[in-house]
Amino acid sequence: MIRTESGGRVPASYRSGKYDEWRRRNHADADAPAQAKPPSEFRPRWMKHNERVSKKMQGANEMRDTQQIVKERLRKDKIKQRLKHKSKGKKRKR
């Protein structure tokens, strides 16, 4: 007799062995070394984002002129001001 998933008992002759065959096939594939899969069009959004960020970081080491540096500083200051203003508004609502 063999126990089923629900806890019932059935005769061993009902056993087909399909699970054992499936397990043997799939575990043989799992033992093989992991190969890098080629990039696919169907990637999660976060993966695409990480690729863009890594590309930007590679280009970050390039020399920038003073105009680009000033523009970046102004952009960061503008973001800080927005966040500061946004956080003040939340405190008043309490």
C-alpha cells in the first residue's frame, strides 16, 4: 500500500512511475553547469533598468566640461528642494 498526498492508501499497483521518470530527467539537467542565457526581449522591468544604470556608470568616468557639472549640480539642488518642500507639507497634515 502507498499513501497519497491526501493521506489515503492505494495499492502499489496504481503507481505509474511517471514522477520518478520526470525527476530523473529534470535533475540530470540541474546537475549540468549553468550556462549564461542570451538576453531575451522578454525581461523584467527591473532587469532593463539595471542594464541602463550599468551603461550610465560606464560612461561616468569620462571627462565632463564645466557646463555639464553645473547643470548636474542645479538638477540635484532642484530635486533636494522638491523633497524638502514635500516633507514639510506632510508634517502639517498631522
